[in-house]
Amino acid sequence: FAIAAVLVVAIIVVPLIRAGRPSLSSGAFAAALGYFAGIGVAFMLVQIALLQRFSVYLGHPAYTFPVILFGMILFAGLGSYVSDFVSPRMRREALVLPVAVAAAILLLAVAVGPVTRATIGLALAGRITIVLGLVAPLATLLGFFFPAGMRAVSRRSPDATAWMWGVNGAFSVLGSIAAMAISLWVGIQANLLIAAVLYA
């Protein structure tokens, strides 16, 4: 974590500081940084937890990594794409999305155990289908958050988007390491609970 933090500061934070602070008010800038840091960490908490929960179910990490990474990136990308058409029309509904995602994470945390126990006897292709079926709805919703935040920030200050990309990337890297530590010291479920709180 310390090595990653030093590299993040050197590669991401220092160039951003040298480029200068964007033309946002202090409050808006702090809120935007917190938002993009939060969704960076929360996404990785979910991803790492699912990698760990499904590795025994799929039988080997060689299956789990491509299935979870491919599934989450594919469906988050789909959600990001759909958000371009849906989000501009959403006003009050946008306030419901974080709560819906938090509820979906908690539901998945509860459902994974019973579903995997009931279907552990299926062939590998069947188990992969089950995993993708569990991951797809949540990952699609998670894909809404980054582009929605970018649209909100770019409307106020187009020069702030580089900061948001950088902060999101930095906290995604650090979040993946933190997620491993949380799993070891507290438990895999704790990652999902923390992610739910962050998204809410």
C-alpha cells in the first residue's frame, strides 16, 4: 500500500498539482474530489469481494479473474453507455440511484451464499452463467456513476475533468489494496457493506 501510495502521488497527484487547481469553488471542488474518490474505492471493494467470493465456486482463480473482471467491465461499460441517454432525462430519479445501488450490493451480499450452495453441482459453463447473472445488474448500475459525475463537473468547470480522472484512478488503485486488507482482517462481507455505504 505504501509503495502504491508513493507511486500514485508521483504519477498522478504531482502532475495534477503542477497543472493547477481548476476553476471550481472550494466547496464544489472538495465535493467532486470526494465523489470520484468514493466511487473509485467502492467499485474496487465490490470487485475484490466478488473475486474472492466466487473463486471457490468457479473452482480456480484462473476462471474467476476473467469472468468477474470481464463481467464487471462489460456491464459497467454498458451502464455508462446507457447513462448518456437516460441521465439527462433523470432528475428526482437520479437521487434514487445511489440508494438502489446500495440495496443491490446488500442483496447480492446476502444472495451469493444460498445461490452458490444451491448451484455448486452445475458444470463450469452453468456456474459462469450464474456468476454473470448475479454480477450483471449491479455492474450495469455502477456504470452510471462515473459519467454522471463527469457531466456534472464538466458543466461547472471543463478544466476539472483531468483532476476527477486522476483522483478516481488513484483511489481505485489504493482501494483494491485496501479491499484485500479488509478481507483478511475483517472479512469479505465487510467490503460489500462499506461499498454500500459509500455508494449511498
